[in-house]
Amino acid sequence: MAGVPDDPHLCSCGHCTLLSGSPAMAWVGFRRETLIWTGRGGEPTWYSTWSTLRRGHCARCGTHLVSVADGSDMVMVTTFSLTGQSGSLEPLGHSFRQCAGPWMSVTLAPDPLRS
């Protein structure tokens, strides 16, 4: 996958935690028009998992890779499915933080919009 990453964040909504089996999913966005699929599986296989949301899975192994909301020009990619850059994409926010496990403590980088 190639493109300029945007909005690296965690999400603890009930949908993400149920699908991932973890207290949060790590996401990073890519503009749909600049996104290039470079993996061996090519374009993901898409499934509708919510009334306004589709999830993409690797066509070869079934790994959950991406999410896209209807009408959005952003494709959200599971951060750690990216090869070579996942460790450098530090989350800048945490959606549905109040839904995360009470034992989960996340230290985030300063909000770039408040600097």
C-alpha cells in the first residue's frame, strides 16, 4: 500500500473491539484517490459489517486490513498491517476512549491542532 498517511488513531468503539478482540484498533487513513494497493493479495475482498461501513480483508489470507465509511474519501487501514512504517505511525487520538477497558492507559502525542 502506498500513499500519504493521515489521522493515525486508536478506536475503542464496540464494533472495532468486537472485530479485533482487543481493547482498541490502531488505524491510519489514506485518501482513496492516492491509495495504491501493493501487497501480493491486491485489492481487498469487501464485506459490509455495518449499515454504512465496509471492511476489506486480504483476498489471500483473510486478514482484516481496511475500513471505509459510505461517502468517505478516506480509507482507514489497520496500522500494523502496513509493512515497514507501522511502528512510526504513533496514534494522535483515541476514538471512544470512554469505552476502552478501565485498565487501559494510553499516552498520546500532543494534539497537533492545539499546538
